[in-house]
Amino acid sequence: MFTGLVEAVGELTHRQVMGPGERLSVCCGFSGIEMGESIAVNGVCLTVDGLRPGFFDATVSSETLAKTALGGLRAGASLNLERSLRVGDRLGGHLVSGHVDGVAKIIELRSSGDALELTIEAPRALLAFIAVKGSVCLDGVSLTVNAVSDERFSVMLIPHTQSVTNLGGLQVGGLLNIEVDLLARYAARHAEVTGRSASERIGAEASRSGASEPKTEPFGELLARRGFA
């Protein structure tokens, strides 16, 4: 478990093909890293399976390479790094699992004073879990959502975030790993299950009484009615 507060910016120094997957070598400033511990790399939870002074290695499966933006990174790329949350640590961002939901695309970058506003195009299936003033994780960084439309959402990068993460060097067209808020995911699942259960119960009662079967409410409309989207 992570918080989305980047602890260091590392560098991808080497990538080696390992069967269908790859092994990534990362230069970082962490001390005391242990074999088997979890580190979020651009928001992707990876397991340390190799150690050298100033470096760690992690094997990435073909599934992870295909479903995240890690597959397109070249040696020399900057990486947002966060070690896993310890019991008793401050939770300054939001709860992040490191299980990326998809890849988002930067559509627009616009200066807003000292801040930088990002307009992001996300997979439509994920937008139901993104709400104004809610949290979203982009490349391992916990951010607050400013606005949401049918296909896009926007976030603001304050100067501090630009200076301590790799998000300060973003370009239009760039790809970002996106993880939606855990609470939104479970709230949506709860709404789906309880809504379906209620629909099934009403349908069963209607069938016994001879009435016509009620129409099932679309999932998106159900979320909106319950205030989740």
C-alpha cells in the first residue's frame, strides 16, 4: 500500500528481456532497501529482486508491460519512486494500491500562474470512478481532480509537485499510469451489487404477481443517482 507522495525521482538505467517480461534496473537514492520489498515505480507496485549499491532491480511481467506505460519507457527515463507505507506513517496523499487501472493520455498543458493545469484523456470505463475534488493517482502521484467531462478530466500541478516528481517534464501526447481511488471503486461496486439485488428482488416479486419485468437501470445512471459520478 502507498500514499501517492513521491519520495524520490530515480532513473531507469537498463531493461533486459526476461522471457515474455523484462527486468528493469533503477538508480535511486534509497537506503536500506531489502530483497522482496515493494516499491511503486511510476505508480506500479514492483517487487525488488536484485540489489546493488544505489540500484535495485525488478522483474516486470508481460501483463504489466502491456497494461501500463512502463513498456514504452527508454533507458534514462525519470521514475517516480515511493516505498510501501509503514504502519504509523502519515497518510498525506490517499490510499494507493499500486495496481494500475489503465493508461491515460495528456491532451493539454496550460500554465495557471505558477501552477500547471493538465487535461487528461482517460479510458471511458474509468471516468465513472473519477469525481471533482476526488483523488486520482497519475504515475504514482496523488492528485486532486479539478474538473471532469465525458472523456476527460483535469488536475493542477503546484510548483512543489513539479519540482519533486517527474511530472514537471510532461509533454502533450505523453502517457501516464492511472489508478482510480480505492474508495470510489468499492462504492461503485457496492452500488452495482445493491442496485442489482434490488432489481432482482423487484423482478421476482413482479413475476409472482404477473406484472411485467422492470427495466434494469444502466450502471452509469445508477452511479450518478447515488452521487458517485
